[in-house]
Amino acid sequence: MKRRLSWTARLFIAVLLVFSMAMAAFTTARSSLDFGLEDTARSLETSRGRERKQQYEYDEAARQLPLTRAELEEVQPQADAAAEEVRQLKEQRKALRAEKKALEEKAASGNQPEETP
């Protein structure tokens, strides 16, 4: 004997199928949102840690800046003197090279036999 399902049973099965699909979609969406939320929280914590580190480094640099400026004021005259000495030595080298070239030309012209007309 074949027995047909009543309209209430069919309606109940349809409602259960729709509810099951909705729960599956909700579960998938919820897990995706939970993952995104957890990822964002980790990213935020990482950014806050980076910010703390950068603030520490900034504070450290700001603390050492007056010491570095004082050291620069102390060493700058020596650096200027060294730069001036280098400039003078380069000028001297240039003059000595010109003198050497002139002497070599003079020596080369002195070593060549002169032609008599």
C-alpha cells in the first residue's frame, strides 16, 4: 500500500529543509566572521606593539639628541680643519704635478740632440 504524505507533513519537511540550509549558511558566515575578527584583533595587537616600539625608539632618540648636538659642536671645528687641510693638500698635489710635468718636459727636451741648421 502506498500512502501519500499529507500536506502538513510536506510543509513540515520543506520548513525543516529551509531551516537546515539557513543554519548551514549562518554557520559558514559566522565562522568566516569569527576568523576575520580574530585576524583583525591579532593585526591590531601587532600594530600596537609596533607603535610602542617606535615610541620607545623615538623617545630614546629625543633623549640622545642634545648629547649628539653637543658632540657635534665639539667635533665640528676639527672636521672643518681636516677638510681645509685636505683641500690644501690637493692644491699642493696639483701644483707638484704641474711642476713635475714641467721638469719632465724640460728633461725630455734637454736629452734630445739638437739639430743644426
